[in-house]
Amino acid sequence: MISIHPLCDIPEIRAGDDLAAVLRDSLAKAGLWPLQTGDVLVVTQKILSKAEGRMVALDSVEPGAQALELAATTRKDPRLVELVLRESSSVVRAAPHVLITRHRLGHVMANGGIDRSNIGPGEEDRALLLPLDPDGSARGLLAALAGPEAAEIGIVVSDSFGRPWRHGVVGVAIGAAGLPALVDRRGEEDRDGRRLEVTQIALADQIATAATLVTGEGAESVPAALLRGVALPEGDAGAGALVRPLEEDLFR
């Protein structure tokens, strides 16, 4: 059986905070420390980005010509559009109230993954960028939280993505450590003895989405959750393995 535990008492995170220590304290208060083999800690991108100082004051951003042009098309704040362009390798779609780009990490997402909701109190108009290296950040948390007995645990950094041809958002892994983010079942046989040819399982995405059942997506959002009892396959590949290479893009 898998259980999902929200970590509700995490304080407002500031740049430079020791996120591993904050998470350890929250786990202890919830009676979930020390971590056990089969535990997966899901940390939302928002608190990781805050701890890593990825907050930007929009007043400090000077939009360029491309940003001004796209802002007129999308009807978005030119300063926000400038940040999106800085975070992105290409623009996939621009339309009124829509700006979809390919993020520098490879994710195709709205507004370059930049968030302006639930980012904490502040007088200035601000935006929160994705972590520079979510897989690296996940590895750092894994090293800090696995404990002296090095329990076999996983860390997933989650974000909310929309999906083509589907309404609504779901949890998606943008960082992972301690587990194979993508499980390749190709070459195995199904129960009828047929060889699997295309089956790959986005395990880290499954875990991220499961966690959103308790972390939520709106004003009630909780910054982290623990999944206990996950049967973790062998392997340790980050969420970068989930990004489909450009040469495999079927819709360009």
C-alpha cells in the first residue's frame, strides 16, 4: 500500500534557506522522520526556486524588441515576456493570452515555467523562475536527507503542466534523484508473451501527479509531500530523461 502525506507546516521559504533542514523538521513534526526505504519526497518547484533565489523583481527587467513584439501579440506584461525569452530556447506558440516556449531545460511549457502566483508576500511585482538545475538540486536534497543509514529513497521536484489536447494541469517531474525517472520496459514480454516494443513508464511524473492529490494546485497548495511504500525500481536517472529530443518531435 502507498500512502501520501502532505507536509503542511513548512514556513515561507526565503532565498538562502537550508531547504533540506526545513524539510527534515517538517517530516519530524509529521512523525515521518527518519525516512524509510521506499519513501519518495516530492518537493514543489516553487519552494526550491525560492530557496535558490530565483525570484526576479519585474521593475529590474528591461524588455527588448522581441519581447515588446510578443507582448503586443500575447497581451502580456513585456517585462514578463522578456524573462520568458531569457529562460527559453525557442517560442513554440504565441497568441492572445498564450505564450508557449521550449524552456532551456527542454520542457515545452507556458510562460517558460515562470510563476507569479503563491510566491509569498512582497511589495514589488515579482516573478519566480524555475531552478537552474532541478536534477542537481534533487541530488543535493537526496544526499542531505537519505540519513546516516543511506535509506533507499527518492526525491522528485514537481511542477504543474498543461498538456496538448487536454484541459487542466497535472503534476510533472522537472527534477529527480534516487529513482529512474523513466522506466524502459522495451524488450520485456507482456502477460501473453508478446514482446513490448514501445512501453516506457514516466515513473517520476506518476509520482509527481500522485503527490498533487494532497499538495493541491490553487491557494490551498502545500509545498511538499511524502509518498511512503513506493516500490522503487533499480536505477537513478534524473528527470532530464523524460524530455523527448527535438529530433523525435512529431508535431513540428
